[in-house]
Amino acid sequence: MEAPIRIGIRREDKNRWERRAPLIPEHVRELVEEHGIEVYLQPSKIRAFPDEEYARAGAKLQEDLSSCPVIFGIKEFPLEFFEPGKTYVFFSHTIKGQPHNMPMLQRILELGCTLIDYERIVDDQGRRLIGFGRWAGLAGMIDALWALGRRLEWEGIKSPFSGLQQTLHYKSLEEAKEAVARIGRRIEEEGLPEVLTPLIIGLAGYGNVSRGAQEILELLPVRKVSPEELPAVADLLRDRKIVYKVVFKEEHMVEPRSPDHQFQLQDYYDHPERYRPKLEGYLPYLTVFMNCIYWESRYPRFVTKAYLRRLYGGEGARPRLRVIGDISCDIEGAVECTLRATDPGSPVFVYDPFRDEAIDGVEGPGPVVLAVDNLPCELPRESSAEFSRILKGFVPPIANWSALSSDRSGPFERCELPPEIKRAVIAYRGELTPDYRYLEEFL
């Protein structure tokens, strides 16, 4: 008699705001009824979808997932959770050699486990097929506008943003969008405070995260300008009923070190050491800067601590820059003043460039930094539903592969997972796969 095909779903426990699920009840039902997969689910009191919904969909609720050869989650798993020889599918946040997750990766290798990372499920062109990027952008932009309102209040400036709440306080994305749209209508009718104009919001990057942030911005009376137009916009235009948006691409953020070379996108990605940052030349014109672009330590930083000391250090300096929304949230990375990640309960700090310190809240010298590293959790039901809609298609091949010991007995090269999933296998039966052996130097 063949063993049943089983998967487990771990409950999320990163913090009390992490209420997402990798698979929602509707899609669990499909897996159970259409694919014959047994789904075991750890109970949760905070998950956005109640346990009862999963039970009605055919899931089996129990704490112990030891009978499941493959377990799905979202955020990192604790070291004590891993069991020998199992397959784990989640966002491991290890592909950059992140120091805080190297003990977890080491544990996975020691126990002979297989690790599949959603972040690396990509097509033949390297484009990601599953993720929460748009949702991070949506929540991040709403929260950045909320932070701007809070900061302006502290400065004694009344603005239309004062009444906006954090994303997590709205019942749905629709309700949050309507709140932003009301602000847009107020700007059109009453205008912005003179001291705040022109209000320019800049975004680094043009992928899913940036598009999500722009989706929120477009609810305001927005006019898009190019980076080259910023000096004229800042010095000549005083339209109080417009919010200006500028999107920075790579050629606006870095430039060749040699004056004899021209910027070439592929050359930058292949040889970032040949380039130096230039984004800081645009920062004085911005009121809000949103960092929405992927970054690794081999690339130049876009916002440095040294630059912020200069920007805020002049006599009587009152820079336009009030808020940095670091959605990418690499600690002391592309935005060097992101000293630490925050959470939805205390989402912002002020970076004091003179003491190199992060001060919780919105008061003090320096920019307000939004650095929540799990922003999509502020829209848990909707973001989970979209993620689950895509993930459900990958579950049957992973579940079937994990249930067949014969498929797991050979080397990784003969592993019969679909190519888009195989590309996401960071560790295979306790060994780093060829594309990820570079991680050995970080372990």
C-alpha cells in the first residue's frame, strides 16, 4: 500500500503581527480534493484565516508535523524545528549570506535537509514567479505617508497626511486605499502647506515593490518627473495641489568610476566595483525616499551615513528629506542608516547622523526611517490569498517528489523537480547545490 502524500503548514510566529499563511483554506481544499494530498496544519490563534476554516477545507489540525516529509511556511524557522532528512519551503533569507540566518542554514545542512526558497523560484530569464513584493510596496507606501504625517506634526506643520493610519489598522486594502484617496482629494481642493511644497517622492527601482508603492501614490494628484528635472521642479515650481513622483533606475543611482566609460546596465551587474553611487545628488530635492530595489553588499550604497551627516549638519540646516521608507530593509546596506529592522508595533525610528543612533519614533535630528522587514503582514488576508494562488501550483510536484524516496536517493543533478523549483533548491539532502556553494564562505 502506497504511503499517503502529506504536507505540513507551520504556523508563523515571527511576531504577533505576522498573521499570513502560505496556503489559504480555499486552496487547501483544492489540494485535498483534486490532488489527494493530506494537509496537516499547526493551529494558530493569530493567523488571518481561523483554524476552523482549514478544518472545513479538509486540513488536519495538529501541533506535531513530524509525519510530513515536506513543510511549508513563510518566515524563517527556529533551529529546534528542523528534523533530519526533511524538506522545508519558506523564505530563508540566506542567499546574501545574511549573518543572522547562517546558523539556521548550518543546521539544515547538518541534519541532511533540503531547503527550497520561494525567493529563488524563477523562470528561465531569472524573473521571480512568486512573492509578496507588490504587497510590501503597498503597505510600505501607506506607512511612509503615515510617518510623514507624524513627522510633520512634530515639526508643527499641519498636513493632509495627519489623519492617515498605519496599514495594519485598516480592515482591507480597499479601506486603506480610500483613506489615501481622501487625502488626494483634499490636496486637490485645499493644497499642501506652503512650507512643504513642492512635495517630491522618489522611488529607487521599478519592479514589483516599486509598482506596489506607486499604486498607492497614484491615489494622490501625482505628476511624474524625471530625475534630471528635479532641480527645476524644486526651485521653480510651487504647485501646492500636486505631488511629484520620480522613479530612479540604476543609471540614476550609480555612475562609472572612470570618465572614459559609459553606464551599461549589464556591466554594472557584472562588475559593480567599476561604479560609484550618485543618487545622493538627488536626495536634497526629496521629501520622501522609498528604497524598493534589490541590493547585495557588492553593489555601492545609495544613501550613506557620511552623506546624511553633511545633509543635516549645516548651520540652520532644515533638509526637505523627512522620511526614508527602506522597504528592501538590508541592515546597513543600500540605505546605510537602516541600523536595524523594525516591526509593525514600532515601525519607525529617527536616524541621528551625528551620534549614529536609531531613536524610536519620529522626533529628533535626521530622517525618519521605516524599516519593517515583513510589511506584507499588515495586509495578511489579501497578501496570503495572492501568494497562495500561485504557490498551490507548485505544491503537488514538491509533495509528490518528497513522498517518493527513489527520487531522493540520487544526486541533485538527477533530481526530477520542475526546473523553476529546482533552481530554488539551496540545500539538497544536507549539501549546498552548485548555484549556492558560494554560501560556504558565510557559514
